[in-house]
Amino acid sequence: MSPLPIDVPYRFPGTVPASSVGVGHELLEPGAGSGHVVCVAGRLMLTRPQGKVAFAELRDWSGSVQLFAVASSTDRFEELTRLSLGDWVGVTGEVVRTRRGELSVQVATWSLLAQARHGFGDKWRGVHDPDLRYRQREVDLWANDGVRETFLLRSRAVASVRRLLDERGFVEVETPVLHPIPGGALAKPFVTHYNALHADFYLRIATELHLKRLVIGGFERVYEIGRIFRNEGLSPRHNPEFTSVEIYQAYADYTDMMDLTEQLVAGVALATRGTTRLVYQDRELDLTPPWRRATMAELIEETTGRAVNLDVGRDELARVAGDLGVTVSPSEGSGKIMLEIYEKTTEPGLWGPVMVMDYPRDVSPLARDHRTKAGYVERFEPVVAGRELGNAFTELADPDEQRRRLEAQALERAAGDDEAMVVDEEFLRALEHGMPPTGGLGIGVDRLVMLLADAASIREVLLFPALRPEQREDREEPASPDEDG
């Protein structure tokens, strides 16, 4: 079929959502007209020409409405019946109910707003292939039910995080994405070159250090929702570019951050799903506060039956790790071994939600020493459905201790650990101005949305997830519009 001539208008004003067409016409009798003329616009997702009449489904982002065209009263009827699935059209017509009882817009005039040169729906080969879905999300959004709803849910979730924090007196800020040195987390950064400064810079791996500097500057409650970049692998739980919300509150500690975590997660669930009792991957999940609070050592012992803590010493921890099938290297200290045991044996089985408390100091360089437990820090991770949802501390405010921690990290980096931190002199100088007692919290927005949307993979909640480069020469071409007609 040769393409239809296109005379595309510059605008099509006055449209109403497709889902609203039936409002006020619920009692319209079959075969009757309403006298109410509307304009609607969207994609044609189904066409059924039947001689001198034709039916079509027009879909916009609010929903669908049936179009009803009659040869004797529809402008350019034959052209309308030759449109392809996926074409954008704008229609003006009366709201009617067909003889079969379907509420419809009876087409009087219409305009072709854009042609779809590739098809949509089941006849488009590979539309259900995950790689094609993620690579061509614009097709996925139209072809697969529920996809758009997931991303509208994500938008509502982010909006509710902002609302809940704003209601608690927090101020939203923006901090730099390009950093002269990587800091704020244990992760490998992406590197770029800043031409104007003739220097290499790093895409941020966290917003933490800049936000703490704002606390020092007098922002007593501050947060940022932003993109984070970590040069790591791809998995159902990991995307190198992701979204987090980091929150800092002066005069608070990690117990206050536990309270805030529960309130935020439960509040977002209520705002987006109307309940704190969800079903995730066919299993019930209750996010209602309060959540269980338990130490890492307690949870390991519950899972493995072994007493695993820093008191037993490095050699005993290494032996227990071996018994549990956890591989450790000779360079790893007690804290790293304990964390490895927890992550390999315990965390995946924690359905939760649970606040996993009191991490070893040597794997938590930015957290304050525990007030009663030597070798530990006041840090917790909220774990839900077998994965950490965030990370939080009573923040380390002592500049001398922070320098010692960062220098120890720098030695690990020099020894080959490319995720270890470096010494950030600007941050240390800021701490020397004095930081009040502060609680800090980071929550992964993508993982939170996964729970709310019942998504098994992080790619289902990212509009454009990271993908390996497309091998075009090996890929089948989509069906032409002719094959869809």
C-alpha cells in the first residue's frame, strides 16, 4: 500500500481525554445520539471496516474510545478505512451509542496527525521480546497493557516522596552531578573529561557529601532526588544509572531515620496503592509500621545457627565463612568477612521488612561509631523482599576520625580496590567548621517502585534501562504497516 498523502496540522486543539467521553452519557439508549460533539485524539489501535461503516479503537494516555464512521456522513471515509494501526488521528464527532450498545464517537471530520511507519501489537514481530521492549520503549508503552500504568505509578511515587518530605519541613536542593573526585559511597565511578577545566571528572556515585556540607551550612533538613551513576554490572536489581533520594536531618540519629524510613515507604504505598499491604511476586508483604529491628549479628545467627560477630576474631570468622560456603580473600578484615557472610547467607532470605542494624566499622567509612558496641557503627539498611531498599547512618561528624577513615580507604584503593573512597579535602575542611549530630538516609527510588509495581526486574520500572549496544545486522526488521493492515 502506498503511503497516504499527509497534510499534518500544526495543532489539534480542544481535545478531551478518551476516558471522559462517556461521562454523563451512561443512560444513552442503543442507537441514540447525545447531541454532544467532542474532539478526541490518539492512536488507532484497532480498525474494523464493514462495508459502508467502520469501527476503530482510538487510544490516548487516559484510555480508549470506539470510533464509529459511516460512509454517508464521515469526511473522507475511504481514506479513514485505509489508515494503519498506530497512526495518530484527531477526530471531531457526536457522542453516540451504537445499536449494539457501544458508546462511541461518530466521526464527522478527522485529521491524520502522524503516520506510524512501523506496526504495533501482536503482528509486530518480537514485541514481547524483553530486549526489544526495553530498547523501543515507545512501542512497549502502546503495545503492552500495564506498562504505561507502571510509569504513571512511578511518577506518583516520586511526587508523594516530595510531598511527604516537604510536609516534614525538609527542603529540596540540587547538587553537582560532575565531581572532581568520587565520594560518598563505595563504588566504581564513570569518568569523563571536563574540557574547560582540562581535568578528568566523575559522574557522582552519591549526593551524600554535598548534602552534608549543606547541613554544615545551616540547612537543617535537606534532601535531593537525583540520578546516581555507578560503573557496575547489569542485573535484575542493578542499573548503572539509577535514582535515589538522600535525606539529612540535623539533631537526629539512625533511630530517627528508621522512623522516617517507615513513614516514607508506608506513606508512598498508601498514596500510590491505597494500602500498605501488598502482594509482591505472589507473596504477601506488609509495609505497615513499625518494622522489625534486628542487628546483623542476630539475623546471621537466626539464619545459619552460627554466632557471627566481630568478637570471635578474624580467623574464626574466616573459618565460619568457609563452613558456610562463603569465599573470602586473605586481605579481607573481620568486618568485610562478616558483611560477606551476611550478604551471601542471610539477606536474600529476609522478606521483611526489617531494619538490619549495626554494621562493622571498616565497611562503613562515613558512619559514626556505635555508642555502646566497639568495632561497630550506627548504620542500618532497610531490607524488603530480600534486597536492601536503602542505607542510613548516624553520620560521622568528627573531622579527625573522618580523615583517618578516608586515609584507610585510600590505602585500600591504592592496593587495588577500585570501589574504595579517596580523601576528600573539601569535605574534611567543611567538617572542621562543625557539623551538628545528624541522621542521614538514602532510599533507592527504583527498588521502591519495583515493590509497588510488583516488578521482578529493575528494567520494568526504568523507562530506558541500560542495554548492550544493538547488533542491527543480526536483528529482524519490524513488520511493515502493510502487514498490520
